[in-house]
Amino acid sequence: MNIERFSDARYEEVKQLVLGVLEEKGFEYDPVKDYDLDDITKYYHDNGGMFFTGSVDRKIIGTSAVRKIDSERCEIKRIYVCKEYRRRGYGRELFLHALDFAKDHYLHITLMTDRSLTEAIALYKKYGFSVVRTDSLQKPYILMSHSK
């Protein structure tokens, strides 16, 4: 897999991938929550973060991102892989790419994930993240944290 910085030229392909994975997992596009997808460059690159794309044979098959919170803190987000490319280590590669960027630029790293994604949670724990908070049943998410 080739991992690169997001390019506006591939915006539609990236947005469709993310929305497709969200739909597959039972989530709908929410313009309030998913506004970062409307201008990825502005939201990530122009604001001290980074958005990565992973491609195989020039087809984008996954994403990962780092969002700046403040000068010391960031959030890893948007770790998605197309269904047909899962279980090949691509999600791990994309996560580690984002984690390396985050470690190079920030002291504290957070991420939020759905509690049902037990394999992802195990991966995050393997690389030093710990559970900070588990939200209510209405929002079945886990907040995880990592510090230098």
C-alpha cells in the first residue's frame, strides 16, 4: 500500500470511501459531525494536522487523519479501510502513519472509537493508548489517550 498526503484532486474518491464505510457500519452522513469532509485540506492540512490516503494499484482503499486540538494535543481520526481490503494490515499501517505524525508534532494524542470495534481497540492499546472514558449507551464510544 502507498500512503500519501491527501490531495484535493482525489476529494470525491476519498469522501465516497469514508461515507461508504460509515454507511456500512450503520452511520449516516451528518453535516454537523462530518463537516471536516467538506474541506479536508482546510480542516486538516491548513490547521496543523494531516489527512492520509492509502492506495493499492492507484485506488484509494483507506484513510487516516490527525486533527490539531491545540499546540500540545491532537486527535487521530478517520481510520477507514474499504471492506474488500480489510484483514490485510492496511488499517494498522494507516493508523501507524497517523500515530507517527502525531508523535512528531504533539505531546498528547486522543482518539474516539465505537466500543464494538474490539480489534481496533486492542490495536490502539498495543501502541500505548488507554481508555479514558466510555460514553453512555446513546453514544457507544470509547475515548482513548496516549502521551509521550
